[in-house]
Amino acid sequence: MSKNVLERWQDALRGKKPGNRAPDAPQEDAAQEKGLMSRRRMLQILGVQVVAGTVAVSALAAPKNFNPKHYNREISPDQLPNTRAWLVANPAQCVGCRTCEIMCSLSHDGQCQPSLSRVTTTYDPTRALSRLAVMVDICRQCNMADCYLACGFDALSLDKATGARVIDPKKCTGCGECFAACPWDMIVKNEETNVFSKCDLCGGDPQCVKYCPAEALSFVDLR
Amino acid sequence: MNGWTGTIVRVDLSSGAITTEKTEKYIKYTGGIGFGYKVVFDEAPLAEPFSPENRLVFATGPMTGTLAPSTGRSEVIGVSPHVYAPGSKHPLVTRSGFGGYWGAELKFAGYDALIIQGKAPKPVYINIRNDTVTIEDAAFIWGQDTFAAQDAIKAKQGDEKVQIAIIGPSGEKLVRISPIIHRIGNAAGQGGFGAVMGSKNLKAVAVRGTRGVAVADKDGLVKYVKSVREFQPGPLGSTPLSSGPLSWTEKHIDPKDINKQALRFDQTKSCAPWLNEYHVKAQSCYSCPQGCYAYMNVPGMGGGAVSCTQWFYSWLGNKDKATFLANQLANKLGVDTFEMFPMIQFVWYLQDETVDGKSILQHLRDKKLVTPEIQAGLEKGHYPPKGDLGAEGLETLMNMIASRQGFLGDALAEGFRRAMDIIAAKFESLGMGSVAKRVMHFENMEGIMGGVVGGNGGWGMSAHYDPRSFGYYWAVNFAMENRDPNRHAMTNLLEWTGLKFEQALPVAKTIWGEEIAENGLSDLFRERDVPLTWNGEKSAKANASLARFIHLRGCIKDSVTVCDWVFPIMTSGREDRKYTGDVSVEFKLFELVTGEKMTQDKLNERAARIWNMHRLVTALEWGGGKPVNLRKEHDQLPDHFFAPVETRLLPPFPPAEHPHPPLDRGHFEATKTEYYTYMGWDTETGLPRRATLAALGMGDVAEAFEAKGFKLPA
């Protein structure tokens, strides 16, 4: 994270108004060229107001491992509330039937198309079985979600029902930043439409969990 | 299009030409073996198995790759090098299936089937990646075992999600019992299609697809699949009632609990409990909630997947890690595991039978037809106390087969039945007629498991199931096919369910009615000296009905494609359903996926087309184009099924039940007559009648047949 941004964040905590914008922000220029309001710009406007009013609370509310260096969109933890529901995978149980992938793609994309699934299985058993043969892998709906922080087009939002980090296909421009940012490889690219997508917890009733025959997926629901 | 992709891809390895055609051309034959038999009939029914002319068809069906349960399978069809039919003018067409993910991936790439013809000038593999289909150099993997070669292809592509169908070094050497392997445990085992690939210089077919399979009624399909999962049993014995030596029930799970279905199974525990510590977990094929495969990791032997006959070494008596080694060698080198039953028993036989005071194996050694080292290795593999039935004997045997080592290895590589002929002929040529006779005596030997597994079942193969135990419907089933049929429609009801016959019979009545159930079925677990149920004409008709059921359901499952460890769903683990399954599931799924209005009768009609297609190809091949009487010449079982067991049973290791009483020829023929009538075939020759073919919309095929061959009965 740039020094400028850090300074501005620290200024905001001290109640000062923001100074000039950081000098190089090519993403933002591109966004402004398109006439879209970038995430960063919007958060700038929002962020100052929120942070200024909740300095003490936000400092206490920061996750233990929260480090300002971990974000670059000038967002503080209280602006990105944690998800209230999430998936848990148990790879030891997964039998590699890929029903989760079929259900995810069938319910979201209308076809049985595992390559579009937002829950994935690693199914390459010719490698050493010291790793379990087939593992199911899921989106963690990260707290300081890298995908959310990476999006410059406001295509990432929080699902009203669950708090899941969700990509709006209508707003997605296909820039690929979220895809590059996710450390878990959980963002899926649709090669035909050039739009990205991710696990949205099916609005609170995850289909993959419903149909898994091996108890390899469960749904933690703290709503 | 719903279900089907609409496109078939064809690769000519001789010219390098790669073309596509519309599935529409074959769609009357549904998919899978339907497509395969039609292609072979149209293009090269009389091809020699190892000639460039022979077609090798990999085919899926409209349901492959969808949410419909257990739809990952792919079928392989071609003229087979493995089928043994000395009475036939030409080698015969047959099929072999494999599960895993390959079939689904082919659909994702956009193809319903792949037709391969010709022969590549040097080792190649076919690479399919969505629209891009190429023939790639395979020099870097030729000679490698199937695991290493799959890894190498994935590394070269930089994509670990590529699905590969591949042969081992044995296929490259045209070992006649060589399977096509996919991943680490899926195999198109019987039929020798690995050797057919080898004969085409084709090491592998790699597929990667990112598209999807469309289904007509999405919501309906999801609802229906959920309802089916609420009653379907585990496959082959994992219902809560199952018990016995091949019981695979481990967990008494509520059959309605669809989230625990795959947790019913632990084959390691029931087939080789001494390997429990190496069991990793259960694994399924695509879209299957059953979890049949046991994934294991044994230090020094690597990771592997084991299911069913891949446990062969333990079923033959091994009780140590060599059980797993056997599976690894079979899958890596490429040797059909089911063929290993008769093979190992044959090798023991060669050591146990003595002529002029010496074992046959010693005679081979004396004539320098086998080296001292190999002889020692094979003798080490004898069952105790003479040998240890362990790793050394196993490795000696499997390596010599895979590499065609020496006279004996070369002979065994031809499959046990041909090996008998080859070895006997050799002894004859050396003036040792009595030894030759002793070799041929193996033809009547009984195997384990009531006689059939490891014995000469027919078509040069050991047989999965015994007609003397099941019934005349099974005998007819066997006689009509060109290979060990290995159909599970009956075992899904009678054998691998844990149901007592008294519990299965009411289920049978629900499915077929009282007349057929009572006159056609026999209790598999009856006393060994009790013969099959026979009530005259009623039983002939009942057995014929059941045989027809098995054939049609077999054609359905191999064309739509689904797995017959699940379908037809004869039973349920649910007592509240009186353990009754639902055999209407296939046609309902078909309609939900394709959108085509479907009934059981219509789906049976589709199946009948496929079965008639198989019949016509067989008729052409049997007579080489000249008129034949299939009833007399083809539709037979080996003689020893009709004779009392006077030939010595294999020594009682492992302990084996003696078979049920022999079949009665009169009953067999009576059943055949009724069967032909039900199928619309001429009762004298067993040939499909022109009228039957016309009614099935196969008038064009009938015409083509008569042009290629001879006049069909009206």
C-alpha cells in the first residue's frame, strides 16, 4: 500500500479531511473514462464519513491480524462486514462425484457445466495420494476479501441475506482483477461471456451442500 | 440440443484427417454401443481387429455428463481381438465400458462420440480440447505405464484437468487382454481394446472440455434425481441387509439420507481387511452418489484405486500387500483384471498337472520354452504350501504377460483360452501329445465362486456369473452376446443385495408379475444340489422374458449411458418400500434430460434397435457374409455347462463351492425358442426378421444387410 494512502487513513483517524488523491491510479482513470464510478472513488467518499465517526469502534473491531498494508482500496474493516454464513469443506469425505459442480452450474448457468462451477473439485488422482484423492474446495467468503477489494467497477457487493461477497454479472467488465487477487483460485471465468463469477451461497440455500452425497460440504449459518 | 451435443468427431490416423459429423445421423441408436454397432456395421464389420480398417468407437449418450445419477460412463466398440469364437469366419464385434470422468469430459468438449480408424505411422495420441482436435506425437510416452504417461500428458499440456484414456506397455505390444485405462482405476477391461489402440499406434486420447450439457427440464430433473436418491440402494450389496463373503455394507445408513449415500461403502474392509491401514477413502465416478472405488496408498506401491475384480489376488487367496500390488500392476501395465482369474488358475494348473511324472511347467522348461527364472517365479506364486501366493509370483506372471516374454509369456498374452491352444499345439509339434491333451483338459476346469469365475465361461473368457446358478435366462444372455456379458440387472435383485430370496421374490413379482417371477427365478443361495426352477413351457417363456429384459436394459444402460451397478434400480434398502426399487427411472430421466417424450416401451424400442444392430453385425461376421444359422452355430454355451461335474474341481484353495447341477439342453433350447419369438427373430436361425427390423424403423439397415450379406427371413 502506498505511503499516501496510509497517511490519509491515519489522517482520517485523527479526524482530518483527505488530501489530494494518490498520483498514479490508472484503474481509476480507466473507470472514469468509462463514466463509471470506481469502487475506490465511492469508498473514498463514503469512507471518510464512516471512519471519522467511528474511529474508536473501527479500531477495536479490526480483526486481530488486520494490517492496513493488506488493503489498497482505502477501506477499513467496518466497511466490509464479515459474512454471516459460509461453506465448510471436508476434503476427507469428498468422493469426487462432482455433484456440487453440476448443481452449481445447473442452478446458476442453466447447464451441467463443471468448468463454470463456483465450488471446485481437484480430481487428479495420478498424483501422490498423500494428498487426498479428490478434494472439494470452496470460497471462504473472506473477511477482508481480496476479490472485493480488487474490484474497481463496483461489481462486488455483499449479499443482503448472508453477507456473501457476490459478483454482479451486469457490472462485471471482465477486467480479471478479482481473479488475480483471490489467493484460493475461487473466482471463475466464463470464457464465452468474459464475465467472472464466484460463490454466492445461493442466497442462503447452497445447492452444493444440499446434494452432496458424502457430507463433504456443510453450511455454517449464523444469521 | 438437450442431452446430446449434436456432433461426432472422426479421426483417421492413416491420413491424419479429422472431421466432424452430425449426431443426427445415428440418433435413432441413442448413443454408446448403439452408435458403435451402427458405425461398425456401416463401415467395417469384417475388419481384422488389428488392421487399420478396424473402427474404434468411443461413445457416450444423451445423459452422460448430466445430473442424472451415475452418468460418467463411456463405451468402446470395435471388432474384438479378445473374443474367442473358432466357429466364426471372422472376429466378432463387442463392447467394453469404463467410468470415471472421461465420458463426461468428451461431452463438455462438445462431442457425443469419437470414431477412430486407420493406423498412425508412429506413436501418437489424440488431443481434444473443445473445438481443437489434433494428433500429437507420443514418442515421449510410448513405453510408459499408464500412470506416468497420464501425468506426462498433463504436464505437457500444463493442465491437470485433462481426462485421458490410455494404454500401457502391454497394449503397445498388442497383448490381447489389454484394457484401456482411465485415471488410476477405471478400465475398459474385457475385449482387448487396449491392444486395438496399440495396433493403431495410438497411446491415448486426451480430452479437455469447458462447455456444458444442456438438459430440457432443469427443475424437474433436480427434483426427480432427489426423489430417486431417497430410495436407491447402494450398489452391489451395501444395503443394510447385506452380509456374506462379498458384502460391502459397512454402515447402516438411512437410505433416505441422500447426504450420506456415498458413505455406505468400504471395499477395502470387505475385500482385503488386512489393507485397512492403507485405505484413504471411497471415490465415485462422475455424478454418482455411490462411492464404489476404494482409494488406497501403500508405501512403495503408490496410490491406486481398487474396485470389484481389481481385488482379484485377494479373492484367489492372497492375504498381504500383494493384493494391492496386483491392482497397481494391472492398471499400470494394462492387463485385464478379470482375465487374471483364469490366468492364475491356469498357471497353477500347469504346475499341478503331471504327465510322465513331470508338471506341464517342467515340460515347458525342459523344452526351453520357459526360463528357469520364470519357472521359479511362477512356482513361488503357487498357493501354499508349495508357494506363497505372494508378490514374486504375481510380478513374474504379470510382467511376462505385459512384455510377451519368452514362449510362455507370449502365449499367455493371448489370453488363457488361446494360450491353451498355443501351448497344446506346441507340445503336439514336439510329439508330446499326452501333454498337449492335459493342457486342453483345462477347458473343463471349474473356477472359484461356484464354478465360473476363473473357469472357461465361453467366448474365451472367464464368466462373471454362472448360468447354472442363475438360470436359463442367464444362459441365453451369455449365448447371444459375443463376450462375457457381465450384466448386473439380475444381480441387482438376486445377488448383491443382501435380500433373501423370500424377500426378493415379491420385488420380482412387482416388476415382472407372478408368472415370470415364479417360473423364471431360482434362489441363488439354494442348496448346491438343487437344480434350477423348471415348470415346462411356463419356465421357457419366463426365462425368455427375463433374458430379453436383461438384453434391453443392458442396451439402454450402455447407450444413454448409465452404470449398471445402479440401473435398473431393482431394489431399495427401504423396508417401507418392501425393498422394491423402481425400474422406470431410466426412461423418466431420459425425458427430463432430452425433452423427448418417453415411455418404457419407447425406450425398449430404442434398445431393441441396438440389440438388433449387434445381431446383424454378428451375423455378417459369423458367416463372413454367407448365410448362417446363428441359433445352431453362435448361440451356444461351452459343453461343460451341460455335463455333470466329472472334471476335477480346482484344488480347494481357496475353498470353492461346487457348482449347481448342469444345465439341461432341452430347457436351454426351449428358452431360446421363446426368446427368439419375443425378439421377433426367426426361431430356426435366430436371425432378425425383416418385418421386425421394418417395425423398428430399420428397413434401411435390413436392405444394407442383404446387400452386404444374405437374405433375411421375412
